[in-house]
Amino acid sequence: MKDDNYYMSIALQQAEIAAEMEEVPVGALLLLADGSEVASHNAPIDLHDASAHAEMRVIREACRLSENYRLAGSTLYVTLEPCLMCAGAIVHARIGRVVYGASDSKTGAVESLYQILSDKRLNHQPEITAGILAGESSELLKSFFKSRRKKV
């Protein structure tokens, strides 16, 4: 049975790829309404693109594949709470549900620092599920930054 844990585990695999590339280890999977999947990871360093967050990359690819900038009925799985940029893209793409792992007290725009996705002043509020595989997501981030500090 494919459930939130299953899809989040794929996002975690993507985060591990990002870590191997020395990118901040965040991964995402977008499950489209038709059942197709798009997965990716952070790559702003590799792509020289500040907007190349895992969420932005899967949203762009899903829009390209579906030939539509609206992704109604889709579910976004991401290992870290989305930032302001990604939350804005989620609203504009009309993603139906957002599932994330670890909270982000410094830049989280879903529940931690800002509550963009539940702001009633905006024209779309996706369903939110937090904490799926949060321990694994958080540990990957902590070990990545611990390793980075040792290199400095």
C-alpha cells in the first residue's frame, strides 16, 4: 500500500542525493492527480539558481509534463517545511495537499515562521500534513551541517 510514509521515503532518497552533491539535503516528490510522480532534490549550487529548491523543481517539471500551470488534486511530499518562495509556488500551482517531514524554525512558511498555506486572505489553502518521517529528515539535515562545520 502506497501511503504518506512510502512517498516521503522517496523524497528522502532524493534528499540523500542532494547531500551527496553537497547541496542542502532536501528532497521532494509530487504525486499528480493522475497518479504520475515527479521527484527531485535541492540543486541551487549545481544549477547556479537560487530558486532550484526541490519543491520548485518538481512543480516546474510537473507543470511541463501536464502542460498546465495548475496542479489541482496533486500532493507534494517534501522532507523539510517549505520556505516562502516554495509556499508561494504551491499556492499559485493550486497543489491540493502538502506533506512535509521536518519543521524549519528559521525559514518555514507553512507553520513554523509563517503560515502562508493556511492564510485565508489567499485564494488557495492546501491541506497540510506535518511530521511524516520527520526524525529521518531532521537527522539527515543535522548530519549534513555537522559534516560541513567539520570541513571549515
